[in-house]
Amino acid sequence: MSKPVLTAEPITAKAMARSLATAAIALAGLFLVSFISQVLPIKLMDPAWEFNTIQALINNASIPLVAFLCQQLAGHLDSGNMALMARLRRWQRLAVPIALGFLLLIPLHGFVSYRALKAAKANEASQLGFAKGKLAEIRDAVIGAPSAKALQQRLAAIPEAPQISDRDLNQPLPLMQRALLGQINDRFSAYQTQLLAPAIELRRRLVDSTPKVLVSSVLVGAFFASGAKRKDAERTLLEDFRDMMIGGLRGLRRNQTKAALSREKDQNIKQIERNQKAAFQQREKREQQIRQKIAQERRKQEQSLKDHRNN
């Protein structure tokens, strides 16, 4: 007796559409939970928090991207489901601010980077100025001490200054001063290196993150724009943007053509004016020559009359 063969029932397009729509909602919820957990507690106007928020958006961008794709596929598989299509239209309208938001991450990242570098530089300058003032105070105390005992008392009165024990008082004062100055300079160099380390690390993070933010923002924004639709709009946001860019380029070309024609027209007018001026000058010159010849003929005739009368 043969055993019955178990076969899996084929998955229909409607069932697949329902699964994809459910996956889209689940992925959207997963993105919200993951993103919110990374940005809490909220610290507005804090460059570090703003920088981490941008990084959290970029690092988790693939989740809403896949969710939007699942919802679009669900609508394509079961386009006759009115409830599913209404949900797709809501997703498409929501994709408009999402696309614009990801594109706005580019200038926002630049602004946050500028604020973070400015704050780090100001903090570095403040702490370094305080350290230099403390260093100068300790140096003056070491150099100006008239004796080892006075040096010990002066250093004891300065917080964070190196101290001298009683057994070291038997050493010569110049030797103690040179040793203390070398110790102070070494401590200041180490403190300066430690102070500059956060700013160097911040610059390294910004250099490493900037290409990722730029590329990811453009790609994710373009993807959402390819499916985003404004209310009662038939065309996507990306198609509108493409037409606007093409229209802008065409308008720019028209303006350039008009400007070129206008320049050519102005040049032709100027050339005509120059030709007219040159013709007028030539006519004036010929008339002057004619007048001169007439005057010469008249003088010759008058001279002939005078000579005739004299004879």
C-alpha cells in the first residue's frame, strides 16, 4: 500500500500580500523601538546627542526602507484590496517627509559637525589657558624661591603643584629648581596631549562618518522619493523632482539662448552705429574737401579779376 504524498498548498498572491503588509508594520515598529532606545535621553542643543541621533538614523535606515518596499509589494500583489491600497497611500504620503528628512540630514550633519568642533575647540582653549596659568604660577614660585624651605612653603600653598618632602631640603636649591621645572614641563606636556585627544578623536569620527552620511542620505532619500506621493497626486516625488530639474535646465538653456541672442543683437546694433558714424564722417570729409575746392576756385577767379583790372 503506497503512502500518501504530502504537498504544500501554493501561496496565493493575496496571502503573500497580507504577509508583506504585516511584515511592513512589524519592521516599522522595530525601527521605532531601535531608534528611540538609541536617542534617549533627549538632549537638545547637545552636539554629541545630535551627532548620535544622525548616526542612529543612518544605521537603522535599512529597516524602514525594507518596510516601505514590503508595503509596495503588498499593494502590487493585491491591488483590489481597498483597505490595503488605502494603507499604501498613507505610506506613500508618509514617505514624502521621510525622503525630505533624510536629504536634510546632509546640511544638518554639516551644522552639527561645525558646532561640535567649535565647542571642542572652545573647551580645549579654556582648559589649556587654565593649565598655562597654573604652570606660570608654579614656575614663578620655583624660580623666585630664595631658599629650599621657602620653595617648599610656596609649593605647598599652590593646589596641584609638586610637593617637596623634608628629606629633600638638604639638596642644593639650583638642583631642586631644575628637577622641579623638568617635572612641571613633563606633567604639562602629558596634560596637553590628554587634552587634545578628544578633539582629535572627534575629527577622526567626523571624517569617517561624513561620506557615509552623504551617500546614505542621498540613496535612502531617493528610494523613498521614488515611491512617495503627495495627497491626490499621481506622480511620485522623484518624478516631480526630475521634471523640475529638467524644466530648470531647459529654462536655463532658454535664458542662455536669449542672453546670447540679446548680446548678438546688441553687437549688431553697435556695429550699425559704428558704420553709420564712419559713413557720416566720410561724408563730412568729402563735403569739406568740396568746400575747400570751391573756395580755392573762388579765390582764383577773384585773383584773375584783379589781374585783369590792373592790366
